[in-house]
Amino acid sequence: MCLSSQVKKCREGLAYQYMNWWLSGWAGPFIARQGYYISNPNRSKPFLTAGEYDYWYKSKIAPRDLTGTDGKVSVKKGPVRRKL
């Protein structure tokens, strides 16, 4: 994440608050469950089950069906996520 040089001083604090919130941990699992990565996965760990974290971030076997952000199964039990 980066802050645009065009952000006016009156909004700079709000922009930093948003970036800090985004990186605080909650967003990581939301992004992971869509198949993407966030820059600080360790902060996301408390918001994921051990099986989810292992699958999404450690490329281990999905220990059970994993749900996406919509609550529907997005990963069936058994596959391994390929590291990029």
C-alpha cells in the first residue's frame, strides 16, 4: 500500500487510518478466501482457522472444505494450493 502524493493534508490522517485498518488483520482472510494474498499474513492468522491458514499461506492440503467470502465452498477437501 502507498499513499498518493495527491492526498490533501486534511485527508492524510484518514488515509493512514484506512491503511492501518486494512493491514491490521481482518482484511487478510477476506482476501485469502478469494484466492489472493495480503502483504502481512501473520496478522491474518488469528482470523483464520489453522486449516485455512495452512492451505492459503503454507500450501498445505485443505483439511476440509473451505468456504469463500460468500459462505459457499470454494475449495474442496484435499487439494494443495500451489505457491506462486
